[in-house]
Amino acid sequence: MRTEHIVIEDYTPQWKTEFQKIVASLGNEILAKSLSIEHVGSTSVENLAAKPIIDMDIVI
């Protein structure tokens, strides 16, 4: 049986910047059709340690 290790990192403001870069890289068609694009999950909470994975919610 293989055991996976979970990495938890201290909060970094870079996560917000990375989310903004991801949104900027989305195609115009997605941006035009979306009602909102939100940074969600633990990396969106300031000062909260989290797995360094950017989660987003796109409402169409």
C-alpha cells in the first residue's frame, strides 16, 4: 500500500497573485460567458496554512 504525503505550507500572498494570473490566462470566451470567477478553498484565506493548490469557482 502506498502512502501519500500531504504538503501544507504557510500562507503566502503569492497564492492571490497566482490566482490572478490564472484568471488572466483564461480564454476570452470563458471570461465573456462567466458571471463570476472566485478564488476559493484554503489558499484564498489570508494567514491560513494550506495545500499549495489554487482552487477556483467559475460561475457561468
